[in-house]
Amino acid sequence: MTEVQLQEIKLDPDSELRFEVETKNEKVVLEVKSGYAELFGTELVKGKPYEFHTGAKVAVFTWHGCTVELRGRTEVSYVAKETPMVVYLNVHAALEQQRVAAEHENTRGPVTMVVGPGDVGKSTLTKILLNYAVRMGRRPIFVDLDVGQGHISVPGTIGALLVERPASIEEGFSQQAPLVYHFGHKSPGDNLELYNMIVSRLAEVIAERCENNKKASTSGVIINTCGWVKGTGYKVLTHAAQAFEVDVILVLDNERLYNELKRDMPKFVKVVYLPKSGGVVERSSTQRAEARDARIREYFYGNRTPYYPHSFDVKFSDLKIYKVGAPSLPDSCMPLGMRSSDALTRLVPAWPSPSLAHRVLAVSFAPSPDDHVLATNLAGFVCVTAVDMDRQTMTILSPQPRPLPDTVLLLSDLQYMDNH
Ligand code: ADP
């Protein structure tokens, strides 16, 4: 453990300062004193203090050299001269060429999918490429299929966002009007049928939107994926590639996956192998769970701008809670014309019980369970903080004041303990 109270660090061109904040309730402040630096593709403003809190793992990269000041205690902090940033910049340049061609020929810009095992920097590369694109005046679409972390909304969902400005250092990409679909589990394997269905739906909606937004269409799409790449996980990836009709697949740090994709993808799909950054930090399952928890807390309580969620009681009889997936029966026991896999995407009422305590519920825009609920964008989320079986009520934590909209609520496996 290194104690750093105040440190001035000089960075040579093409190098990066990496640091982690681990201690609970610790805060580290970073400031660029001279020169230019960026953080995962977002330019840092000279003289502006940026705060980093517990769990932050960051790299401040400079193309031309700079001096930065670091205040506070970091667990790890070192300067790395070897980074794959030049390779990543070349990828950006190649995508940019395709965008220029799309503009001239009035066609679609590149649809790029980033794949690789867990903790290789997929989300980070996605962010860098989106930031570089938007800094060139593009308006790319960010798609996140990683239900385990949920970078656009809360974990257990997939979503898309039109990126109109670089990610803010503290708060990430601006969350205006994201498209979000309910999955309700941490891994695609928990309900493959549902996962593939919502991935296809999201791809379809994005294709429709691109038809009406030429700027977004020529800017293209960048898709972040889950780190599950073997066996069925591989099939999930190839399904997503097909659904989004990807043009480019960037494979981070896994030769086997690269070779499999080269073999199986149609010839017009460019499969590119990329090295991972030595700075990417592996996370334990506890750290992943903490990150999931932090995402949900951020949804209700905000990050830099604090939100003030509401808490109120609702009668069981006023709620329409459903879970996705009926217990599956063999095909021979299914009603005529139905397959057992259909059951996995069916809505079944979830009866109020104490086991609903601390569960996240997705609030659908669909008013009734017959209204294509799973193909409908989500309005938001609430969390059940307590269940009172005697009074037949639930206490709900919600970003909106009461009443809850008269819509379908979808039960998620994800839990959140509200001890704010
Ligand atoms: P994946 O999406 O493949 O699981 P991430 O992109 O989320 O991986 O990276 C894992 C962690 O490593 C994140 O906390 C990220 O901030 C951190 N990280 C990524 N690149 C670097 C780097 N060059 N230096 C320091 N930390 C990094």
C-alpha cells in the first residue's frame, strides 16, 4: 500500500498513469497542470480537479506529454510506457474511413462488436472508440449487451444510447432517453431464449431508428458484449453478430475466439485481433457484485448529482408483477402448436411474498401483459424494500413520487439492499 498525499507526475508522450482507489470512503483528486491528457478517450480539462472514489481503476493517457497532480491515497499508482493506445487509435481511424465512405455513398456506417473474455477491457475499448468518434463530430450508437454489469442502465438489462458528447469523467455517457430492455438475470445463460429475443428486438429498433437519423446511421454502432465466450456463450455472440448485421468484430486477447470467429463469420465481416492493455484490472466476484450494487445505487441515488428517491407503501392489489419464464415442460406436454422454449419468454404472475423483498422491478411502458411487454422499452425501475404480508402491502423505493404508473412490473433476480 502506498501513501500518496500529493504527487506531481510528469508523463512522457504515449504513456499513461494508472491508479486504483480501494480504501472505503477514500477520495483521490486528479488535475492536469500542463499539456494534454485523456481518460478512456475523454479529454481532461487543464486546471480542473476530477474526483475518483472507492473502486475507481483508471488510466490517464497522454499523446503529447503532460504533468498531472494526484491528491489523496491510491492503493496502486504507476506510470506505464507500454500501452495499446496506438493500435486502438488505428482501429478508430479505420472506422472513421468507413464513416466517410458511408456519408458519400449514403449507406450505413460501421457496426462494430467488441468481444473477449471477462476483464480484458471490452467496456473500456468501447468507451474509447465512442469518445473518439464523438470528438470527430460523429453521433454513434452505443449498445451494451453485458447484462452482468449494465453500463447503460442497471444490471440485468440490455440497452442502447445515442452518444452526442464525450463521456463525463465522473458520470459516464449522458443518459438521455436510453432504450432499455428487461432481462432480469446476471448471465445470458439464465434464459437464453429471452436473451436472444431481446437482442434481436434491440437490433431491429436500432435499424428502424437509423433509417430516420442519417447522422447516427453513418456514424455506426459500437456494441459491448458479455465475457462469456465459450460453448453456448459463443453461440450467443454469433447470434448477436447476426442480429446486428455487424461489419467488424474486435476480439480482445483471445486467439481461440478470434480463430473461431474468423472461421464462422461470413467473409464480409472483418474480424480483428487486438491486444489487451496491461492496465486492465481483474475483478473478483465480490468486486463484480459490488460494482453491480453500485450501479443500482447510482440509479436511485445519483452519482455526482444526487437524486432523492421516494419511498411509499403500495397495496398488493394495486400491483401487476410478472416474472418471465414459466417452468418448462417437455414438448409432448405442451398445448398443441407450442414449444417448451416458448414457455421461457412467457409472463407469469408473481404472487406477493416475503421473497420479493430487496428485488428490483422493471417498470414497463406496456399497460398489460398481452401488450408485447418484452419487446417494449422500459420506463425505469423500482425496488421492493419491504413486504408486509399482514397488511398486504409493499414498500417501494422509486425515482418517481407515487403513484406507480398503471403498468406491468417485471421481476428481476437482482437484489438491492437499500441502506442509504
Ligand atoms: P471488461 O469489459 O472486459 O470486463 P473493463 O473494460 O470493464 O473490462 O475493464 C476492467 C477494469 O479495468 C475497469 O475497472 C477499468 O476501469 C480498468 N481499466 C481498463 N483499462 C485500464 C488501464 N489501461 N489502466 C488501468 N485500469 C484500466
